[in-house]
Amino acid sequence: MENSLKNEFEKLQEELTGETFQNNFLQILVERFPNEVIFSTSFSYEDQVITHLIKNLNVDIFTLDTGRLFEQTYETWASTKAFFKKDIKAYYPDTEELKKFVSENGPNSFYQSVEQRKACCTIRKVHPLKSALKGYKVWITGLRSEHSQNRQSMPSLEWDEDNRIIKYHPILHWSTEQVTDYVKDNHLPYNYLHKKGFVSIGCEPCTRAIKEGEDFRAGRWWWEDANKKECGLHIHQ
């Protein structure tokens, strides 16, 4: 089954050429993999754009509730569900795994080391992600190449070896202006923290607003080295 899916990925790689094909690629994925395409949203500007792009397509939507999100994120979640009238599946950390980690290390151990922070991300995000992706063949994301240095050479379509799934990033090469204009022009709900300097929004204790001239990801895990700012959700081969 997995080898067959990887073969399908390789065929899609060959076919993904030409502007016309790219514009219809979401529709093509849905037709080729009926009931097996899923989109992950954190209710960012980018994810609101994609939710709008797939609103009439047979694509399931899920979000990861880490338990430490901003209140504004929950508000955006509610307004997004009301606006699009689509179900959004919620996935949570395993209670026993999280209880053990916090009991042994404390509630804010992620500030102590990169290892502790990544362990927290693994429990709150990576493990729930695996549950969310189970049974699907295509995972759509809102990643953009401007997000970080690690993503600038990333292809729009890639094979996720860790999750054994095809990943597609439909707005990978959109500019920030294109994204914000799309949200405005289509009157989409959005997280108001974006207007307060929060560019990349994750868990509340791990996210701050960025200052003028700072990198896009500077507000995430700001106490760490810039080259280590990934949580493990997106591992690029």
C-alpha cells in the first residue's frame, strides 16, 4: 500500500508542471484520492486562505489543540467554523503522556533546553498529528517559503517519509502581501493577533510579537537559536 502511494506521488511530481495544472491541482488531488485528503489548520492567515480555496472540495479539516493556545486562536477557530460552515476535527495530546511529562519536568520546562521544548512539541503536536493523518493519503498545509530559511528550497509537492503521506503546499510561493490581500478581499475571519505583530502564531508561552526588521519566525521560541526553530510537524527530506 505504502509503495503504491509513493508511486502515485512520483507520478504526480511528473504531472505537476504548467500554470494551468497547478491552479487545478487541489481539485485533481481530491478526484484522485476521494475521501483521503486532509488539511491541517492553525487558523493563520495562510490557513484561512486555504480553507477558502477548499471550501467546496471534499477535503477534511483538522486542528491540533495543544492546550496552550491563545484565547484569540480559539476565537478564530469559532468564527472560522461559523463562516465556512464546515466541521473542523480537533486532536489533543494524550492525557497520560502529558501528565507524566509535566509532573516530571514542570509546566514550563520548554524554556530550559531545546530538548525539553522539542519533547513538549512532540507530545502536544507530533503525536496528535499522527492520529489526525491516519487513514489519509494527502496532507495539505499552509506552509510558505517566506516562513523560514529551511523552507525556501522546499518543493510544493513532497513525500513525507516520517508520516508516509503525500504533502502539498498550495500557497508555498505566495508573498505575504498576496496572502493578506486575499484574506481582506474575501472578508475572511482571521486571528487579530496578526494585527499586533504576531506573524507566526503557536502556543501562547512560546510565541511573541516580532519587532520591525526581525525574521518571520523570530517570534517563535525566541530564546533559541534561529536554525533550530522547528517543532517536528514538518520534516523535509
